[in-house]
Amino acid sequence: GYHVFGQDTKASPILSFVSDKDSPEAVADYLWLSHKINCRSGLLCSPMGVHALGQDSVVRFSFGFYNTVEEVDIAVDALRRLRKEKL
């Protein structure tokens, strides 16, 4: 239910994606309000880049060296929960 953009998503700490059911803004709001997971949504200071992906808006996670595998797993579980709540 999510489309991840990029050729090799394992090589970059930045992950942009969209949901096939919810707007990027709704996904970002859900992650913050329900799970206190911070991410960005929108044009992300690169409207031409987002539009080149064929999108009006995307969700972006920007991981850093301080993020743990457990935190990534929590975010993935939250996105799975969102899918189940919307089905």
C-alpha cells in the first residue's frame, strides 16, 4: 500500500514515499499524533523534484546516525497500523 521512490533505498538515509490510500499530509499527521514519529510531508523544498516523481506531495523520513533499527521498526509498524485502520 506504499510506494517508495528511489533506485537503491538501502544506500540513502532519506526515504520518500506515498500511500495509495492516504495523502502524504494525512500520513505525516497520523505518525506524529498517534506515535510521535517525526517526518515531513509536502514538496520538501524541492517542488520540481517531487513533481518529477509524478507527485504533488510525498512523505519523507530522514534518518541519521543516531537512529536505531528499533526506531525504524517502530515506524514500519506504525505504517502497517495505519493501513489496517484504513481498510
